[in-house]
Amino acid sequence: MVIQQVLLLLLLWVCLLHPCYAEMLFKRTTDHQPKGFVARVSGSDGKALHRQKRGWMWNQFFLLEEYTGSDYQYVGKLHSDQDKGDGSLKYILSGDGAGTLFIIDEKTGDIHATRRIDREEKAFYTLRAQAINRRTLRPVEPESEFVIKIHDINDNEPTFPEEIYTASVPEMSVVGTSVVQVTATDADDPSYGNSARVIYSILQGQPYFSVEPETGIIRTALPNMNRENREQYQVVIQAKDMGGQMGGLSGTTTVNITLTDVNDNPPRFPQNTIHLRIPESSPVGTAIGSVKATDADTGKNAEMEYRIIDGDGTDMFDIATKKDTQEGIITVRKPLDYETRRLYTLKVEAENTHVDPRFYYLGPFKDTTIVKISVEDVDEPPVFSRSSYLFEAHEDIEVGTIIGTVMARDPDSASSPIRFSLDRHTDLDRIFNIHSGNGSIYTSKPLDREISQWHNLSVIAAEIDNPKDTTRVSVYVRILDVNDNAPQFAIFYDTFVCENARAGQLIQTISAVDKDDPLGGQKFFFSLAAVNPNFTVQDNEDNTARIMTRRNGFSRHEISTYFLPVVISDNDYPIQSSTGTLTIRVCACDNRGNMQSCNAEALLLPAGLSTGALIIFCLSMQRKKEPLILSKEDIRDNIVSYNDEGGGEEDTQAFDIGTLRNPAAIEDKKLRRDIIPETLFIPRRTPSAPDSTDVRDFINQRLKEHDLDPSAPPYDSLATYAYEGNDSIAESLSSLDSGTPEGDQTYDYLREWGPRFNKLAEMYGGGESDKDTS
């Protein structure tokens, strides 16, 4: 209390005596008046008079913070030069804290603070003062602003933003290496005195670390601090204001410092010699055991690679580094044999993979150890002389012939006899067998390369003393070809010859196939079994041959089908040959060689359609000279609508109106039941004849044949008009029968109407099927 009062009196004394403050507070001058403040007074004439007012007797007040006295703290006094001291003036205060924090004596102008003020909450207050006439309530001075500034005292200690800091520095760092910087803040006024001037010092952590007093930077203080000796340090830093002088306030913080690892330690094997054991039956790749070196470093600084650098087993074993455990895993590189070698010695090295050049002076970062590996004896299964066997045998060898022999032995020191057997799952047909004592494989059934060219067998070898200890080996048997198959036609040939064919005309090209596979490739020869007056064969010497005609003209009515035996021979030893028979049909063709019909019977017309009806229709169409097709309906359907009895119900089996609508329908021709065909053969679809086919020649030829043989059955629909049919009840409705009183038939009219009939066929656009059935 006494100290604060003394400080307050000292401040007031400074303010009163210091020239700057005195001039600021008490000098009466118009230069410090607020511009534009004018007092207004009335003259005798009632007009307003204007004069410049003189300034207040104040400008700025100062107040110490944290006042703890029992009375209100005096701030200062307001006084106007208009105040005569008679109490006629009244002082009014407004602005920040007016009436609550700050009060004014309206008579004297004295200002007091009603409570303790904290500068850190608010450093200054801006208020407005006014003096008015108490009687008239008119201002005698214009309202003006003034400032109450709060003077700071050292009432706040320095504080750190973090209670605990965490930092790290590499081990083995040089003295003075920066670790971390800590900074404390002071809420006091840094522009007034030393209240906010902070100085840092270290309370805990010496002699390992130090701190810069002005900056708060913590640095290493000892050289070559080793993480492996001590890793964690706790440092306490103090921040003190007042420049660290006596009486200053202070705050502390804790800094946890960790030494990070550097590679300053080499790997070390805990033992100079390591012993391992492995059975001789261990397959390649088997892990025998592991070796591990220790490293005082951590992380990547402790990573190492293992390698075999010397010893008598460098080619028999490998070593690999297991990254997650930093171990060296030793594995078998080649098959082991107890009877060949029982002990191996290896020199294994472990070396760091990340070496820091700064620490080369510490020596090589690697270490070595000796690994001794003992091979243990086991009862091993038989061992074949080969990993697999390949035998060859000709397909014509006799049953019981040996095709090859497999050999196996007991690798153990006490050699045991071996027994051989065949795995029957690999020879289901039991074509082969094996001698159990000597391993000879022989045939038990005939071989046929054309059935199976390869046989994959599995032979089992077992020790007689230990039958469960077995070994398997694959035996591949390739069957060699023997020329035991004769060549044959490659496909079935459907061959025809035209009735108007000329001598030397090609009617078919043939080829052959052979199941055998000679080394030099297939070579076939073609010939006739006997001299044939009608056909001959010409070998093209490229495994094909041509069938040629030897004479002019063929008649299907005389012979409708020829059978031509062709001999096919191969060129291997022994030579094999076969005879294939070509079936050659005689067919009617146009003058361009296009086949029209191969039937020996008469040409067929649609059912119910007589030749007379067709001729009458042609004559009517010729007279009208109208197009044949008048609408979307097929005119051939109208032809079918003739109610002509024709040849009777039996004739309906010989005709199919569908051939007019669809020429392809002629494939399934139905045989007439009123005649017995001379030759039966497979129906064949003949290629379509061009629209310009000479139908007249065809009709004339058929007409001539029937004129010469009037007793022949009706092969052609043109001859059926003198034939009523077996089942006709109404007799013939055709007018052709009443041509002469005697009933004799004549066909001369066909010669006259043939061209017209041909024209009609052309207008129809009919193909081969249409012409064959017309």
C-alpha cells in the first residue's frame, strides 16, 4: 500500500515538474483547443456574436493500474477559465466508463476512478468533458475529448505457449547444435520500463544443454552424446522479466529432448561359430536355419545384408536376408548326399546397408561368423538313371518285343534290390508290361500308330526291403509309322457326264488321303483297274487326277449310270493300294454343258396340269398379247385351277406344283408308281439352266423318242394324253383324243407351237426345275 502511494506521488511529481507534461496539462494556449469550438453570446442588438474560446486547462491524464487503496483513486481535475469559483458552472463527463468507472465532481471538476484498473484489459480510455451554466444549462465551453492513459506496472509474469515441448537432436552432434527455440510472452507494456523484457535461463538439463538468454534457443553443450548410453533428456527453461533483475516475475516450461539414432555402430555376431543340421533328403530351397547379428543402432541404421563369402559349401547353400527380423536364412541350393559329403563350412558376413560417411573413422560396419552344416543320413528312395525316358517302337513289331529298359539304384550305403512296376492308370488298355527285376518294358498287345501315336507311362521303382519308399519316372513311348494303310478317295464324289459330251472332256477331279504319315510326305498314283472304253484317268502328279471321257455322246435311256473303278497307290514301302469306284450318272445338259436332268424317267409336270391345257393357255395368251402376270397372284396357280382329269389320280404322284413356285423343291423328287424305274440313285440337285435354254430342242427330242416307240409307257407328260390312267373314272376330258375319227394321236402341232412354248418359258423366267417339269 505504501509503495503504491509513493509511486503515485512520484508520478504526479514528474507530471508537475517535467516541462513536457506541464506544457501538455496546464499551458493555456489556443493551439491545443479543438478546432471549430465556438461559444455563442448575444449582443445588445440581439445578434449573435462569435468569439474564439480559450482552451481547457488540461489535455491528458495518467493513472496507475492495479490501485489497491480504500479510497477512490484520484485521476485529475478539469477546469475552465470561465469558472469564477462561485459554483455557477457545472462539469459533465461522458465517454468510456463515465459515471461507472470514472466519476467527476460537477462543482470542482475533480475526476476519480471508482475501482482498480488493469492495463492489460484496456490501456487507455477516451472521455468527453463539458462545462455548462448551472442556471441556464447552456454550455460555456464546447465539448472536447481527453484521454486517461493507464500506466503499466509489472504485474504479469512471462508465460510459454506450451507447458511441455518435445524436440530431438541427432546423437554425436557437435557442441552448439541447435535443438529447439522456446519463446515466452509478457502481458506488460513493452514500451514502458523493463516489465516485459524477458531473459531465459536453464534450470535443469546441464551440462548437456544450454539456452541463449535473449532468444531462447536451446543448444547442445556436450560433444558426442551417445544415444546408446542415454536417449531421453528433460530440460527446464525459465523466462524472467525485468531483464532478469531481482524482483522480476518468471515462468518456466519443460522441454523433452530425444537423441535420434545415427549409424555409429557396426553389426556384431553373438557367436564366432554356429552349428546347423540338415537331412540329406531335404529338397532344394529348404531352409536349414538362420543367423543373426545384433546392431546397437535402430531403424534403417540397423539394417544389414548377409552373404556367404567363403567356405567349402558356397555352391551348395544360399543365404537371404529377412528384412522384418534382420536375420540371414540359409537354404539348400543343390541336392545333398550324405554318402558324398557329411560336413560343410561357411563363412557368413553381415554388413550395414546404410553407412554414414561421417563415422568411417569408427571402422568397418560389418562382422563375420563361421557356420558349420552337418548332413544327416536318411533312408532315400531309389534313384533313376534319368529324369525321364523316351522310347520308340514301330507299330508292326510283334507282341512281347522289348522297347526299352529303365534303370534305378538305391543311393544309400546299404544298397537294397529294386523292384519295378507300371502305374496302370497310365496304361489302361494294358498295351505294355515291365519286367519287375530288370526294368525292361515290352509290348503285350499290338501297336497301332493310327489309333495312338504316343503313350505316356509312369514306372514305379521300390526298394524290396522297404516297399513304401518308392520313386516314379515318366516314360514316353513314340509309335513309329509303318505303311500299313492304303490310300482312299478324299471325299464322296457325285459325278455326272452330259449326254452330249465330247471325247477328252473333263468330268471330275479326284484326290486321295492316307492315314499313314511317311517321312517324305504323301505321294499317290491314280490308274484304272482295267481299260474302259468310255472314260480314262489322267494323273496330275500332285496327288490329284482327272476323269476324262473317251468317246462322244452318252444316252441315259441306254445306260443311266456308269461305275468306274479307280486304283489309288502310295509311294511308301511296302506299297499299299486300294480301288475306289466312281459312280457316274448320265444327265441331260444344254448346249453349254449345264446339267438339266439326270432322271431316266419322263420329265414331270405339276399335278393336274395336262399338256393340252398348257398349249391352250399358251394359244390364248398369244392371241391376247397381254402380260402373263396381271397381278400379285402367281399365274401358275391359275394354271393349276384347270379341272382336267389328265392321267388320273395315279399321275398326281408324278407331279409337284411346288416346283413352279420354288425350283429348289425339285431336290425331293417323288417316284411315279405307275412305272418301275430302271435305275435307283441318290437324288441330285442340278445347276440351274440359263433362261435362254432351248426348250424346243428338248421337246422335239422327246417327241421323236416316243414316235419311234408308241408302245412305251408314258415317260413324258407329252405322251400321257393317250393314256387315261389306271384310276380315272370320268375318262379323259382332253380334246386331243377327238382329233380324228379313228382316234389316232398326232404330235405335229408341237412342232408348230414349240417356239411359242419356249417363249412362254422364257417369259416365266423359269430355271432348271421349271424346264424339267414343263
